[in-house]
Amino acid sequence: MHNTKAVTIVATLLAGSSVALAQSAWTASATQKIRPGDAAGTGTSATLEAARNEFEAFHVVLAGGGAGAKSVTVAADALSGPSGGTITDVRVFREGMYNVGTPSNVQGAAGAWPDAMIPAVDEIDNQPRNAFPVDVAANQQQPVFVEYHVPQGAAAGWYTGTVHVTGGIRADIPVKLYVHAFSLPSTSSLPTAYGIGSMDPCTAHFGGYSECGGDAGVEQINTKYTKFALDHRISLSDVVYTGPLVASDGTGSYDWATWDAKYGAMLDGGMNGRLIGAKLTAVRYMWSADQAHYAEWAKHFRAKGWFDRTFDYSCDEPPNGCSWSSINARTAMVHAADPGFQTLVTTPLATAQQQGVAAGIDILVPGINWLDPMPPATNLRTTYDSWLQASPQKKMWIYQSCDSDGCNNIGDATQSGWPTHMIDAPATQNRAMEWQAWRQKAAGELYYDTTYAFPRGDTWTSQYYFGGNGDGTLLYPGTPAKIGGTSHIPIASLRVKMIREGMEDYEYFKALADAGDPTMADAEAAALSPAAYHNETDPAKIDAMRHRIALRIEALTGQTPPSMDGASAGAGGQNSGSGDGTGGNGATSGDSGSSAAPTPTPSSGHSGCSHAPGRHAGQTPLALVILGFVVLVVARGRRRQREVVRVRSRR
């Protein structure tokens, strides 16, 4: 009878353990897409690294368990560090799900994918939004993105804090962030020209031009989008939708003063966003297509110091965007207005040469698939060298198109593995374009649109265009009806967060090269992206790369930051694999590669300073606590049974 009771107690306690463990909060890398049906992971803390003026993040994932969880809220404290320093720019986002109907390619899949980043408090107007509380359905995962921005003046060393989960799931998640002794620039070192339809935000937010408030309303909402993009290290090059009007003084001159008041802050670093001093790195000419207007634009941009950042989009993907025969006339007119006015055409060099238009083009933009094709073809980057050397004005940028995932079809294996902005692609591939920008020595990056779906339906539910989910749409219209609050704001996608991670990867490569070790920078980039169609999928290896580079930069620049010993104490857990195949061990290697900087002392069986989350040191899993209790109960029962036997024998 005693054995039967013991078995009953064990069964009851184990059942209780299962329920308690199922409703939980666990941690995962930021460079991971957690889909609702994924298995729960085991990470319970986060250990991060960042430079000054860098954004770094991780996932808190809410697991609903067998019964689901109601009214869950996630909030993050500021981080406290050396000499009373703090990191107070902390943002928390609930990841909204986008339902994929037709997969973009064989890497994708139908069903819910995380994408829209709904803020607890937004970073534009600082208003509370409706990210929380959130209900988590039974046997479902709800990812939450926790993001820190390290201030420029932060002291190097460790910062600590806590993320609090309350409501139907309760947990306190410890966070450690090591700040390295170097800074990233606010203005991206890699120029970007990402498109935006000038009327798209007005249409999606308000319904049209007049509902938006006319010109003033268009400019107001587009300014928000520009500021928001700059805080993600992206330049919306099409935000300027026209040149100035003729001045009212009767002289026939143009009213540049009014124009400058609208756009000057974007070009001069006066947007006062999270990245202080961030400037547009590219501005598309958007005015009358005649020589006089090009000349007027060039004169003013030269006077303001902006001329090296403007360009004429002379043709997009000829012969689709224009006829080959029209290109020479267009580029000749632009250069007649000002010989230094940059002309841009999206086409490979070989095709431009075959068509006799290469000489007049200043910025050639081949698709990444054309520049570094799959075998048996070979990389064509060196074929651009002689053309580039013909003039300092010649540049090669890169862009990605539907060739990366399949144009109007479900892409096969030859249309997979490339850098891509698709929703149903691995997060690592969303940040891989900038790895290729470094590898191919590209002078800039172009993407045709960020708001393509805005005027074409409900962006929150319909982004399938040209055979890709999210093709041309990287942002969401954050209306009060959708996200709460009282003002209209742009909403980032998880893909935009990954693009910013890629831009920051690029800054690491550049900082290392500038510090004196371009060989290591090239080697690290090559390890992440051996070919355009072959990119690293393990977030831990990406974090290990950044760790090695950070130590090397500090060594080369003579920095002596505080020790990182014990960095891996919070990084011991195994993270569950995600739907995109990017899960893995929470620890990363502490090997400093070719770095002359010291390697952190290994701790808890893992070396180096892990970025990926894991189990917090000294924290005992609940299952082990329960098991210990069960063993104690059974042992006491057996001891009592022996005592009864002894008493009976004495009788």
C-alpha cells in the first residue's frame, strides 16, 4: 500500500511539473524567427555584447502550454553599469504574425510567421501602444523582441538588468550586456537607397491625399518614416518627391529656403532620432527631367554640401524600365547639367557594355544573383575593376530582386539561400545582404521599395507580390486603430531589425579594417558568407564573429576595457531549434581568431562571451526541484515502512 501511495504522489507531482513548465518564458537569439508552433526552448537569461551607439536585442518567448496563458505583459528595466552608468533606451515589441499562404520558395512554408514589431511604447512619439497584455493560446509560442540602444558615451564594461514577465506567465529574466570600447557611427558607412512611394504612407494611414492634409500632411507623415528608417540605418532615398516651387518675389528664382526647411534636417543630421546626427546617405533626383532643372538641383546641392549623396535614377532594369536606346541621351543630359551629377542604372556591367551605355553610367547596380551566380558560373566582381578604375565617379552598388526567392513562382533550390527580404526566410538571410556588400566591395545598396503593399490593400494581411511574401514591403502602417495610441507611426518588420543588424555587421568589418586589419575583416566576412547563395544560418557563429572582431578592434586601437571574465555565466542553455533552422547552442566560442586581444576566461563549461541566451548561473530547473522532492517523499515513506516492520517484529 505504501508503494502505491508513493507511485500516486510521483505521478501527481510530475503532472504538476509538466503544467508548470509548459507555461513559461524562455529566451532565444534575436536572429531567429520563432513561429507559433515551434517547441519551447530552455534559455532563461540573456548575455549580450555591443559597441557604443549600437542596437542589440534578444527574444523573450512566451509559451502558452497546454492551457494557454491570459493577459501576459513583458517589460524591461534600464541596465545599470560601471560608475553609475545606465542604458535607458530600451524597447519591447510584441511580434505580430503574418499568415503566409503561398511560400516564397522551398525554404519558406505556409502558416504564421513573426514580422510586425508592435511596440509597448513606440520610439517615434513615445506613446503606449497595445502590444500588451497579450493572450497566448494553448501550445503556442509568442515571441517578444527586447532591444537595447547603447548610448555614445557609455563606459565600457558590464551592464545588468531584468526583463519582467507578469500576468498569466510570471518570470524575471536576468540580462547582462557588455559594452565594448569603440563606437559605431550614426550615419551608415554603407550608403543605402531604399525606395518609398511618396503617397504610400498617406494612403495606408488616412486613405488619400486630401484625408492626409494635402502637401503638409504628406510631408509630415513621410518625415516620420524617414526618421524611423534612419534609426534603422536605412536611407529612404525617394522621400523627396519634388524640387522647390518658383519663389513668389517675381525674380523667377526657386524657393529653396522653404524646401530646405522641409528636407534639410534629413540631409544635415538634424532629425533628433535615436541615432543622433544620422543623415540620409542617398537622395534621388525628383524634379522635372530637363537640363535646366538638373543644373539648378546640382548647384544647390553643391552649395549645401549634399551633392555627393544625390543621383539620377536614369533607368531601372532596362529594357523593362526604359529602352536601351534612351539611356545615353538621359545620362548625357544629366552630365551636361553638371558633369559630377551621378547617374544610376540597375543592370550588370557586361550587359551595359554590350548595349553601349556603360560609359555614361556612374553607378552600376547589378543584382547580387548576377554578380555572384551559382556554379557552374563564377563570381564576376573582378570584371568590374577596369570600369571602376576609369573614373573616381564610377561606383558599383548591389541590390536584390525576386531572383533571390523566385519570381512569380515558389522558388526552387537555385532560388534559395540568397540574401532576401522575404517574411518566410531565415532571419540570418534577412541580414546577409550587408555581408555581401563588404565581400563584393560594393559602394552602396539599393532596394526598390519599402511600402509597396501600402496602397494595394491591407499590409497587415496581404504582402504577397512578385512571388514573394514581403517583396517591396518592409514596414507596416501603424494606425491607432491597429496598434493603439492616438498618433500614426511607422511599424518595423522583424526583417528591418535584421537589416539593421546587417548594417552593424558591416560597421564591424569597416572598423576592423580601418583599425589596421582588413585581412581579418575580409576573412570573417567570407566565413559568414562564402558565396552570395551560401550564408551562415547559426546565430551563435555570427555572434562569435562579432566578439572576435570587437576584441581585435580594441587591441588595435590601444583600448584596455574591463575584463570580460565570467561572461559566459549566463549562457549555458540549449536553445530550441526554430522554424527557420537557426536554433542552436546558447554558447559561442571565445576563440579570438587572429585577434591579439586576450580571450575571456572560460566559465561554466563554455568559453568566450556568448551573445545568445541560456540558463542563468545558479538557477536550478523546476523539474529537478520537483524530482528532489519526490525522492525525499519516497525515501521518507520507505523509512517509515521499515520502522513499522521493526516495531511489529519487537512485538
